Amino acid sequence: APARIAVTGLAVMGSNLARNLARHGYRVAVHNRSHARTEALIADHGHEGDFVPARTLEELVASLQTPRQIIIMVKAGAPTDAVIDELVPLLEPGDMVIDGGNAHYADTRRREAALKEAGLHFVGAGISGGEEGALNGPSIMPGGSKESYRHLGPVLEDIAAKVDDVACCVHVGPDGAGHFVKMVHNGIEYADMQLIAEAYDLLHRVGGLAPAEVAEVFRGWNTGDLESYLVEITAEVLGHVDAATGAALVDVIADEAEQKGTGRWTVQEALELGVPVTGIAEAVFARSLSGRAGQRQAVRAAFGSADVVGGATDSLVEDVRQALYASKVVAYAQGFDQMRAASAEYGWDLDLGAMATIWRGGCIIRARFLDRIREAYDKDPELASLLVDDYFRDAVRSAEEAWRRVAVKAVTAGVPAPGFVSALAYYDGLRSERLPASLIQGLRDFFGAHTYRRTDREGSFHTLWSGDRSQVDA
Ligand code: NDP
């Protein structure tokens, strides 16, 4: 019998996805550029389901029922284009090519447009959850045409993570929408991790708590509003002791954070769209700063490092919890703003509540909190900001004093908390009656005759700064 669906690219993600499909009863055709990986998959896991190994893409294509559905899981970028170029001449109109890699959404838009010319459906599907998710149920964010989703949706929803019996997979929107949403997901993941790291640093360096003690604090937090996969694994990592030294592993790991680039993409796109995603940007920059070893050493030599203050109290722990929660609300509010802006820019018609729904399981940022976001957008799809939803407004209001105390403590102690502090500045920026943007407009008009608008009447104006300083209509 022909195979139902195919996977090409059988490194860790592709082989786990193929196994997930097979375990759900689908006959899966499998292929990899170097056949050894295909053989290894069949040898190690062939008994788990119905696999059809193919040596070449021709064989893979020939083994499939039509319209064909082929998932590409190769390295993002040029390798993906190479596979598409080889695949397209082998396909027929109506066939579907699904890119499950971490593609940039602009590449996905380009590929979708090119394949549409050939009568093919190209589906850029964001897949989150790492290798574990791919095997046991990822969060899946497929873009592409509605028609392709009619064929693919049932299969993808079948293998996706489930929360309360709801699949963490939905048709996100046309062309690059799926990969865009996956990108923002990763950006939010950066922000979330940065805030968690700052909370740890404050409890450790201001509070004087040992990593194992902070692990206990996080374990406690994971039973409340902050309950999430990242908070859960923070307790695991902080509690882990290095076998070689007997020290906390976190004290042995080199403190230079790496990145593969999706956080940077999120910030670059936010800059293009003019959406302030300060939480994600601070997170990306904090990783960059950590990696500048030479500079860090030079500045530390010149100024010295801040001393540990010590003496954590229950109130510090509770304040940090509240600051973490409020800052997290801000980071998510910003990420959702970015999706809304892109949706308007590209005509995607994104359902923001559905995005929160499909992130509840399978992915790295899965959290209890996402139910609240879904509820907020269900109540009001046009919400101006997550911050003004009743639930989040109350949460931020009640956290505000603690949040400020934590920011002051961090600044006073000399412990960097760019995520907490900048989230607070964002909040204060949005709620200010008047912003000094008026002065910026005045300056721009002074040196560049860029004009300004007035609060009391319509129109654009310019002051004759180098003349008699009277105002003229611009
Ligand atoms: P890699 O990103 O390490 O890619 C390796 C695979 O790409 C191999 O199957 C390799 O084939 C194939 N490949 C590389 N170049 C070519 C080429 N020119 N032509 C054909 N095939 C090529 O694998 P992963 O499984 O880690 O990731 C796959 C995709 O999923 C990537 O886009 C990744 O960003 C994304 N992703 C990864 C996650 C993760 O946690 N790892 C999470 C979510 C998404 P060969 O064996 O012949 O070298």
C-alpha cells in the first residue's frame, strides 16, 4: 500500500517525527540524503510502526499516496532550498511540501510563492518542543493554504501535544504565518529564560541563597501562577550537583550564553514592524554581553564586581516572584503585539487566542499562564494590550510595588536585571500621561525641520528656530 506521508531529513528531529507518525498508525515513507541514517532508523525503531525506507527522493515520492505530503526536516537555509529544488520536479499539482525546520518566515513566503507557481502547496510549519516533543507530541504551527490544512491538519493534530484533549496545532494563517509565530515563540522563550535567570541571580547575589536553595524556591513557585516547563526545569538545573567537583553544576557551567538566532530574528523583525519587544531584545543582548569575555574581564578589572549582599528574607523571595510574574506578562504582551502587527502587515488574520492555546503543550514555553492569555483574547480579540485585560491588569497592579522594590534592590546592589528593569520602564512608558517624546519632536524640528504636531489643533508645524522663532504651518 502507498505511504500516507513522508519525512526527508532523519537527524534527531526528523527521525523522531517519523517515529511519532508511525506510532500513531501512519505508514511513513522515510528518506535521508545519506542512507545510513535511514538504515539506522529502521534498525533501531522499525518495529515501532509501518516505515517505508527510500534510498532516493524519487523512491520516496513514488511510495506515496496522492496528493503527496512530504515533510522536510533538514538544516534550515540553503539545505532546505536544495531539497525543495530536487523535490519539485518529481511532484504533481496538488502535492504538499511541508518544511518543519526552523526557517525564517521570509524564506517561507518566498518558497510558498514559488511552489504555488508550480501548483504545489508549500507549508512552513513551526515545530517546537525539541527532540522530545517531536517524538511524543510537539506544538505545531503550520502556515500555508487552507486547502493544504484540510489534508494535513488531521495528521498534524493527531501527532501534536494535547492539553485537556485539545491538540497543540492549528492552522496559523497563510504563507509564512506559521514560521513567524514559531519565531516569536522562540523570542518569548529567550525573554522568559532571561527573566528566570535574573530572578535566580537576585536571590543568589542579593539574597545570598545557594543554588540548591533557589531550586527549592522555584519548586514552590511552580505550584502557582508561574507554573511552567521552564520554571520546573530551572529547579532541576539549579538543584543538580556536578559529580566531578561536588559543586552546584550552575557554578561550574561557563557563563557565556549561546544562541542560534531566532531571538535575534524576532528583534530584527520587531524593529522593522516598529513594535517595542524590549523583553526579547534585552534577552538577546544579555546573551551577547555574556559572551564578550574580553570586555567583561577588562571592565571587571577596572571597576570590580558587586559584592554579594546576603540575608534573603521571605519578603525578598516573594518580591522577586511578583517581579518575575509582572515582567513575564510584559514580555508576552510584547510578543503578542508583534504577532498582531505582522498579521496586519501581511494580512494573516491571526487568531491570537489560538496561538496561546497551541503553546500550552509540547513547546518550551508551555505554561499555566497561557490559559489566561487565551481567555483574554477570547473575551476581546481586539485587546489593545494584554496588560489591560482584567486578569492581567489586576496581576500587574498587585505586583507593582514588589516589582519596583526588586528593581531598586538590583540597581542598588549592582546586580544586572535588564529584563525586570526594562519591563518596568515599558509599563511606565505606556501608562504615562505625557512622554518626553514631545521634547524629541522639538529637537528634531530644531536641527532638521522635521516638524511636529500639536496637542490642541490639527496640522503639522515648524518653528523658525534660526529666525524669529515664530511658528509656521508645515
Ligand atoms: P540538523 O539541523 O542538524 O540537520 C541535519 C539534517 O539535515 C540531516 O538529515 C542532514 O542530512 C540534512 N541535510 C543537511 N544538509 C543537507 C542538504 N544540502 N541536502 C539534504 N539534506 C541535508 O537536524 P535537526 O534534526 O537538529 O533539525 C532539523 C530541523 O528542525 C532544523 O531546521 C532545525 O532548526 C529544526 N528544529 C530543531 C529543533 C531541535 O531541537 N533540534 C527543534 C525545532 C526545530 P545528512 O544526514 O545526509 O547529513
